[in-house]
Amino acid sequence: MRPRKDAARKDDVIQIRAPAGTKAMLSRAATLRGQKLSEFVLDSARRQAEETILDQRIFFLDTDAHEKFLDLLDAPNKPAEELRARMARMPVWGR
């Protein structure tokens, strides 16, 4: 089986200018992941692009399902006491 032509070739170039501090942070993160800087940046950007695209998906509902959906949006469940307690705690990184 031959690999797809577009999957095997890496001939498009993306150039990005960034502040030195941002580049240093990205380089450190790439090192922690065992990746080259370009691999880390491309992988991170691709994942963010996928999330953004998925967030924009359109879905269609019939009239009954649409009404039920609107009712759920108008009257969401109250958060459990455990969730309230967790959300009230100061995160470890914020101390």
C-alpha cells in the first residue's frame, strides 16, 4: 500500500515571528515532550485548529428535539455541592 501523497510530503512552509520569551517557552515545552520546536508548534496548532473547527459544527434538530434543547438551556441542572467546593478552591498553581 502506497502512502497518500499529501501525508508523506512536507513541502509547505509556515513562518512565524514571535517574541523571544514566547519562543523560549515553546522550546521548553517541546523539549519536555521530546519534540523538535517545529513539531511541537505544528502539532499544537493543528490540535487547536481541529478544536476550533469542531466547535463550529452545525447540527439540526426536529421541532420536538429543538424545544427540549431550548428547555435544557433555559433551565440547566444545578451544580452538585462537590463541584461547588472544587470550584471554590484556589488552584495549586495560583498559590
